[in-house]
Amino acid sequence: MTSTDLSAMALPARRFGWLTRLWKSRPSLLIGLSLAWLALVVAMALFAEFLAPYGYADQSLLKRLQPPAALGGLPEYLLGTDNLGRDVLSRVIYAMRTSILIALMGTLIGACVGTVLGIVAAHFRGWVDDFIMMLVDFQAAIPFLIVALAVLAFFGNNFVLLVVLIGLFGWDGYARIARGLVLSTNGQGYAFAIRTLGVHPAKVYIRHVLPNMMGVIMVQVTLNFPEIILLETSLSFLGLGVQPPGTSLGLLLGEGRNYLATAWWIGIPAGVVIFLTTLAISLVGDWLRDRLDPNLKGKPA
Amino acid sequence: MNPGFILSKLARGSLTLLLTVSFVFIVLRASGDPAQIMLSDEASPAAIATFRERWGLDRSYLEQYLTYLTAVLQGDFGTSFRDGRPALDVVMERVPVTLLLGFTALLITLVLGIPSGIIAALFRGSWVDRLTMSFTILGHSIPNFFLGIILILVFSMTLRWLPSSGTGSFWHLLMPALTLGTAAAATIARFTRSSMLDVLHQPFMRTAKAKGIAHDKRILRHALPNAAIPVVTVLGMRIGGLIGGAVTIETVFAWPGLGMLLVNSVNQRDLAVVQAVVLLIAFTMVVVNLMVDLAYGWLDPRIEVHNRRVAKA
């Protein structure tokens, strides 16, 4: 995206214009389904204690490796049980909580760090800008999964480090966008006018520039969020992310991998949940982009 | 191609490498005493003393950094504590296995992605287009390790057609390469389609039509070369994805390449091997990005001119 493309996004007139635009457009059935699925996932994550029929660590060793209820298993275990007699459905619900929570925190960290660094780069220009953009290029050049694995190897695994690491994934995208937007905004009359009035630069950014950016940042979130879920589930799947006795969707799939031949239902439901969630976010993201990005209007998709 | 363009790209690549080496050095030093970490717990005090001597751990950070940098430049990444061999040797013997998987996956990406993107663009709005686009969204959203597990479940466990893990024959290669290639193919198809659509609406395409150039020739000679540039960019970016994806896919299919070595080494904290793998991958990425940049200049001379102008301004 060039700076001229972006300047249209940064018009000062209506600060939350992107919200109005969003409100006025009606979603299709597919988008409706995606939104419904995402709402369900969030509900599961928030109210896991009330929705899960069992605790995620409750074992009943006499009822191990039961197939799902619909395939001749016990009716009280809807998706069957695993090798320790734990209810697969309950474990998936609790795993959603962990995975969604990590992804949300990661996205928040990435978006904040990236946006702030982007604004700082555009505000100071010069060597600060060069340095931050060098870091952006560096981040984009090396596959992040490799970096994450290396850091986990050196420091050992713990939850806080995992969240911080996942948060650092994708900050470069936000930084690039924020920098471009600030550069184009600073060239516009209204920013100059406010500054001439003696308003502190920080206030200009918080009160005037940031609200205008939110639409574009939201679109970036929808691109970043599925990738973050994939990063966490990949790490957990490899046994290097969330550690047992905790659960994560990736960890469940990793555990289920050893029972594919005999009890495929241990891992597959978690995989389906990851897939449907990333799919739903991608679809909603595409839809948001069409609605929020005025540059795309009237252009062939 | 002018040498200034190549030189500036080379400088940029070297800077990225230097940053990676520095990053590894900082992480190594920040995570504790390297002598304790790099050697196993059972290492004798004499071995630890030798190690400290060799890496100059009693000297200043700057000196340590320079020692480390020199060692890395000479291809000395320390020794793997699992079998006591140089880490570089342990890593290099896995490279051919990973390259085989990587290039097959890349081939699948190109063969699936580019033609389907072109066809979707040419028949925009038709069922072919809608079908291709649906597949790209699915291929983009499905986690590659999940796709791998589904393939194993269907083709190895249920149908018993293909081996689920290991290496040795073409049939062993098929599932991992397909899993790795399809996600990238989805991205490439998407970009090829949008890039083709952009080009097809350009005035020069109308001019070509007005001049009476045949349809096929217009597509092949006029549209494709112009649509290639964004596709090459994305392809360069996807190489990183392929390498990252190889880590999980190799583990799923027990493919004994670099990715599996990395995961095992991280699990066993064989840090000499971990840093060797990370630096090798960084080096590969820098070389790939350099090739992509040079390919631009070759595909579109305007980019080089533009770069030069920006450099002067």
C-alpha cells in the first residue's frame, strides 16, 4: 500500500466513520455463520466451567478410549474419551479458552507494540525511523516459528515467555501500517493546523490520528489473529508451547496424533475447531476489508 | 543490471545476517552461563574451563561478541552434546533430505497455484473461479499439521495406500510434500488471480487487442510477464512459510530433515545445533530474498530505475 492510497483513510472529518460504514452493510449468510461460530467460540472460552460437562482433567479410568456417542460410545461422553478416560468435549472447550486467550493477548501485544513503534518511526524520522524499519525488515526476513523455537530452547518453556513471544509475532505489520498512515496524515492540513495551535504531538496522535487508523488496524488484526492461533497451536502441537496439564487446541491434536489408528476422536475435534475458527476469521476479515477499505470500492475483487 | 542496485541489496542481506548472529549471541548470553548451557550437566570442570577459555567468557562482552562472530564466520558453531560431533556437520547431513521435501513442495505450489490463479482470472465470476477461490480460502485456513494428520488418517490408516512416516521412496515423499505445498499454492493462486485481473484491465491490454494480436498471445506475451512481479514477491515470502511449515510437517510425517532436527534439539536443549539451524535458515532466507530482488530487476527494469531515483532523493 502506498502512502497516497492510505491518505484517503485518514480524513479528519468523521473519526469513527469506519464504524458507521460497517453498521450500514449487511453481511451474507456465510459471514453470518462465521460470526455465529466465532460468537460460540468466545462463549465457550468465557464460560468453559459452565458449558463443559466435565473438568478437563477429570479421569475415569474404567471408561477409557470410548468412541463418540454417535458412533456407539457412551451417551454421557458426546465426543468420546481419551486414553486416560477424560471427556474429549470438555477438553476441547477448555483448550479453546487457552488458545483464544493466548491469541487475544498476543494480538493485543503485537498491535500495541507495532502501532507505537510505527508512530515513533514516522514522528522522529531520521535514524530512529531507519532503526525501526531495519527491525521490521529483520522480522519479516526470518520465519518466526524458528525464532520462537530458538528462544524457547535457550530460555526454557514458561507461559509468560510463550505469550510474550507470540505477541511479538506480527508487530512488524502494524508498524508498517501505522508508519505509513502517520506519514500521510502529517502531510495533511488538519494535522498541521492542530499542531500550529500548540497541541502536544502525543495528544494529536491519540486524539486525532489513532481513531482514524482503527479501521485499517482492525483489518490487520483479522489477518494477524488466525496466524497467531496457528503459531500457538503449532508450537503446542510440537510439544513446545502450552505444557500439560494445561490444554491447548494444538496440544490436544498433538496428543491425539499417537492414537490415530485406534482412537482418532481424541485429536481430530481440536483440529476441526482450529480450522473452523481460522476459516471464520479469514472470511470475516475479507468482508471487513471490502467494507472498510474505500480504495477497494468499485474495484474488481 | 547496475552494480549499485546489487550492492545495496547485498549490503541489506549482510545486515540481516549480522542482526541474526547478534540476536543469537544476545539470547545465548541472556539465558545464562553459556558454558553450563552449551555443555551437558555432566561436563567435567576441565571441559567447562576449556570452553570458557575458548569462547573468552572471562573477557569483555565486546571481545566475546567478536570471538563468536569470527567463529560463526569460520563455520564453527560448537559441538552437539548428543554425539560430540561439530554442530555444522550434524546440520548439514540433514540438508539434502529437507531440500528434497522443500523443492517438491515448491514444485507442487507452482504447478497448482499459478495455472489455477490464471484460469480463475481469465474466467472471472464463473464456477471455475468460485471453486478455485473456495479452495484457496480452505487451503489458507487449514493448519498444515492438521491437514497432514487428516491425510495420514485417510490414506495410511483407512485406505492403507501410503506410508504414514519415514523416508525412502517416492510414496513417502508424496503426503508431506502435498501438505506443505497446498497452503502455499492457495496463497499463490490468490495473488496470481488478483495480479492477472489488474493487468487485464490495463490500457495496454486494450491497445494490444486493438492492434489485432491473437488472444492467446496477448495473455502469454503481454499479461503474464506483467502479472509475474507481485507473484514473485509473494513466492519469495512464501519460502519462509515453507521453511517454517517444514518444521511441523517433518515432525508429523517423521521426515528426518532439518525441521525434525530442530524440534528434537530444542526438546533436548542441544543448543549448539539449535543455533546452527537458526543461522543456516537465516542465511537461506537472505539468499532467497536477494534472488527475489534480483529477479525483480530482471522482470521489470522500471523497479531498478525507481530504486535509483529513490536513492538519490
